[in-house]
Amino acid sequence: MRPRQFDLIAFDWDGTLFDSTQIIVRCIQQAVTDVGGAMPTDRAAAYVIGMGLMEALAHAAPDVPRERYPELGVRYRHHYLARQNDLSLFEGVLPMLTDLRDRQHRLAVATGKSRRGLDDVLRTVQLKSLFDGSRTADETAGKPDPRMLLELMREFGTEPQRTLMIGDTTHDLQMALNAGCASVAVTYGAHEPHGFEALRPRGVVHSVRELHDWLLANA
């Protein structure tokens, strides 16, 4: 077997492993209109995916007063919980992660979700045992601040040059760049790929199958 290039591989969650982008967009739009704001466009709502919840909602609803942000968050959670049973892993994610574990990579999640939200979904899809660690936006700095990756690297004693971040947004790729890590961008999630090149990902892939193949060849 070819020697590993990366000891630690960190994945974003929504839009990278979990097919949730469109539902999150709709929930953001509904939450904003619930509190009297102007509905953000699909593109504006998708742009904030990966940020911490309050930061994302504030960015998506600039006309909503700050004192209503907590209510905005409540309405988002209401709509998301009502639809969470409609969410699932992208096809091919489970065998990809299993192959990476078999090759002795450390696997982690670095996500804009809350700790409670991530733990709930990991139990739902029975994935928790596949990941060695995780960081969420409510327990450290949100993307693109590098602290999620820096903390994961410290936890596992991994250097930046041996760490790979995989995500579907420019926030993910900028976080990797800020942490001194390599990255791979996926185009099937929240952000349009035209913004990826400036953030110097090692690869840009268009499906989970293509990501799986890239990792087997390059990670």
C-alpha cells in the first residue's frame, strides 16, 4: 500500500457528507420571513452554510434587527427539526469513510453545526464510531477562523502538512488555508465552484465517487 500523505482528514458535514443543502436553504428563508425579514435568495442563503448559526442568519437577514436574532434562530431550528428526517448521507459516503479507516487515516468533522445538532445526526446515521474527533461552531471559533482545524491537529498530534480539509464552501477552503492545511473542494454542495480556485485546493471534485477515487489516489 502506498504511504499515506495525510494522517488526519477533516470533513465538513452539510453539503459534503450530508445531503442537506437545499433543505437548509429553505429553512433559512422561512426563518427570515417568519420574523418579518425579506426572504434571501437561494444563493444568499446557500452562501452562509458552514458558518455558525447566528452568524449565518445575521448575514442572510441584514434587515432583521439584532435583538430578533435569538427568535430567528428559534424559527430556523423549528423548520430544520421538522425536516431532518428527510435528510441523508450522500450515496457512497459510508464506503468512502470505511476505506479511509481501513487505511489508518484519522477522520474528523469540522462543521458549522452545533454540538447538539452534530451529535443528533451522527446517532441518526450511525456514523459516530467512524470519526475520531469533531469540532462544532458553538464550541470553538466558526469558519473561516482556523481554530477548528488547529484544535483537531493538537488533539491528534498532526502537523498542518499532514492534514487535509474537505468541504463544499469557500469558508471551508479558507479555513484550511488559514490553518496551513491542504484542502479538497466538492462542487455538489452549497457554493458555486468559481470561487474555489483562488483558495488553492489540491483538487476539485464533482461527486462522492470522484472524491473517493481522489482520496485513494492522493491521500
